[in-house]
Amino acid sequence: MPYLRFALVAILVGVAFPNVRAEDHALVKKLTAIIDGPDYKHAKWGIHVVDTKTGEIVFSRNSDKLCTPASTTKLYTCANAIISMGADARIVTPVHFHGSVNAEGVLDGDLILVGKGDLTFGGRAKPDGTAAFKNNDHTYANSGLSEADLTGIDPRAELIAMAKQVFEAGIREVTGEVLVDDRLFEKTRGSGSGPDAVTPIFVNDNVVDIVVSAGEKIGDAAKVKLIPETDFLRADLDISTGKAGSGTRITILNVGPNHFSVRGSIAIDAKPSVKIYPVEDPALFARGLFIEALRKAGVRVAAAVQKPESTNLPAISTYTDDTMVAANTSPPLKEALKVTLKVSHNLYASTLPCLVAVSKGKSTANDGLREQRRVLRKLGVDVDDISFGGGAGGSPADCVTPKATVQLLVAMSKRPEWEIYKSCLPVIGIDGTLASVVTAESAARGQVFAKTGTLIYNDGMNGRSLLRSKALAGVMRTAKGTDITFAMFVNNVPLPMGVGSSREGKVLGKLCEVIYETGP
């Protein structure tokens, strides 16, 4: 009789889930109970879970159907970058002079900072050669992330160091212009939230951080700190201190070129709040900060901080070793990828296809995406069944299948870059965008390495949000010691009023817990 009961279970599981092993019946039952719950009556799930070593399917639902991947797109983007450019690739950002320098150190000509696409330039690079990040990244501060945090690193650090190099090279005065050369690749726009001007120059992720703290008493003006402080921008600030429990309401408006206003209030008992102002022209922003750094280093600069009188750049061929007077070397690429994946950095992910293109002698984001197709195809990913319009995950053209995403991860696990690639992923319950999706007591805490994805829109008609996508894809080792690769997408979930995407984030965390505890 026990044998007959087992055989009957095997038959029933084979009918309902023809590609799933009979011994995984308990797992199937638990997963199905969650994804077929009432909250998902109108939604679509796409899931593919496999035994990494054997390739056997542990669970599958709509694994061949196109899903909106949101930021799990970054798994593909970063795989392309690490394979095409190398995990240890570093970017050197130089400063050249164009003209002549006399015996007194007077440059009769221009000083030019050449943007080379260093993603961590300004506010990320630590003295030990690694890149800093906080779980709640500042680039998401205006998206309702009240706990947005800063790295604590001076975003002007590289510019200050390079200005000192210019002084040490013997230049004491610049009679011409200070310029930023941003011709490395064709400028474009990113596809995710946050700063979206994709250019080869970065300072503080091309934003100004606005840190608002309560005043001493109710009615006082709030304390506001701008990071970095610069005369390049004009800020009109009017924020009051409200009564205890009144919350924080801050609005940022673009008033004009390099001019913004900040209005609102902060409760006297509230924690400091971080907001951001994305700069309109990253090259001009970097230029203004560099001029200020040069002056502090003892270099007299005639050029105005706000706007250059001339923007004429010399031919790139004129940049030689003899004309270079300063340079900054980035941390290795793997550090930029760590930030990209851990905090889901949209601007970095949008820039990576451009940098891949440059590494192949080309100049556009689409060139980089076409290289991505070649890389993915070589990895064995079904490229004809997926689509990408950008690197961050916010393009309407971004569509993947759960099966293709698992193909990518399994293929990467067999490559020499795997351990580095894996270490860049958020760890469930520990860091990045997975830091708070399970409790500290969860058995799965620290056992799942995966990339999250969120794409949410305002449903103005119904006064609620539509969760276009909540996604999670990565790897784990189950409690029984089996290595698992998985991809999970839930698309088109109407959220009740007042409910945010974190609800589905915790649901995906629960699915991971079930697989970890009940899986093979």
C-alpha cells in the first residue's frame, strides 16, 4: 500500500506539473498555495527553478512566457560587462592641457578633464580600492525612499586630488578655459528612476544631495546641507520645522538652469531626510567643481564657475602623455558592478552598454546591446526569445523568460568570473535590496544570492498603484545541500490603496524560504 500511495502521488504530480519530480510534491504544493492566492487573481507569474548541477526542474510556471523583468535586467547587463571588459578592468580619468606653459607656470590655453566613464568617480571610491554603498541608495531618495542614505565619502575627493596633481605638475595659472571632454560615447538617457543623463563623467552620481534636519524648535527653519556645496548651483530653500508626528514633506522644483527650490516641512522629532537634485548637465557640474578644487589647490583660474565662454575641444589625437598633468584610476570594474547589483543602480546599468561599446571600438548604447546579444548567445541563452531596450530594466522593450534567465545564471556559474559575479548580488536578509525581505530569524537568511526587480506605476483612475513587475532571480543552496538556480516574476498586480511593492518583495522572500526549507 505505501508503494501504491507513492505511485499515485507521482501520477498526480506528473499530471499537474509534468516537468517536476514527484519527490518535490510538498514543495510544489506550498509554492502553488502562495502564487495562486487571491492577491494574484489578475496577475501573471513566471517561475523557473532548477537543480543547478543536474538541470532537473524543481518547479516551473510559464517558464517560456515573456515577463517584464524590471531590474533583473541588470543580471544580463553586468554579465555582458564582466565578460566583455574583465572584472579587474580599471578606468583612468586624465587631465590634459592644450596650449603652452611658461617658466612661471602660466598655462596659455585650456585645461581639460576627459571623462572616461568611471562610474565610481566622486562619492564611491574608498581608500582601500573598493566602492562604498548603502542598502538604501541616495539615487532613489526622490522615489519615496525615506531611509535613503549617503556613503559619507566626499564626492569631490577625486577632483581635489587631481587639482593637487595639476599644481604639483607646475601649473599655477590657467588663462584659458577649464573644460570637460564628454565625447567618449554618444550621450543618451537611462531607462530607470533616479538620475538618467548617461554621459562619461560622474560626480556623486550626478546629483546634489539635500540633507534636511529639523530645527531647534517648532516653527524654526529646518537645517539644510547640500552635498557637494558649490557655487555652480543656486538653491532657494524654505523648509520649516513642524510639530512632533507631523512627518516630512519636501518638494524639489527646477526653477531654471542650475537653479532649484526646496519647499516643505519636517517634524521636530523626525530623522534627517535625504533628497536629491539631478543636475541637468553632468559635464558642466563636474567642470564647476573642478574649477573650485583647482582654486583651493592654489591654481589661479580665470574661467567662471557657472558657464564656459568657449566650449571648443581639441582633437582627441592631441591628448598625449606629454600633455597629461593629472589622472585618477578607478577601482576595478567588479566594484562598480557590486554597486550596480547590490543597490540596483539604474544610472550605472544604463551606462554599462555604452562602456562595453567603447571597449569594442564603438560608441552607442545599442552597440553595447548588440555585443550583449553576442555574449549571451555564446553563453547558451535563447536570445531570440528575449528583448532589451536598455541596461537598467525600465525600458518598455525589456522582456525575458524565466527559462532564459536561469540559462544565464547557470552558464555564468560555469565561468571563471562566477564567484565575483555572485558576490556582487544582494544577499537575502543581509544587504542591498534584499536586506529586509526576510526576518533575522529566517532559516534562508544569508543563503540566497539574487537580483531584485521592481517596476511600479501610478493608477490615477483608482487612486492606487499597479505593480508592473516584482522579480527575483539568483541562486541558493538548500537546507539539504542542493544548489538551486531560480527566476521568479510576478507581473501586473493591482495593489490596494496604501500598499507598496514591498509586500510582493516579502512574498518573493517567502518563496525563497519555502524552496530553501522544502526543496531538494
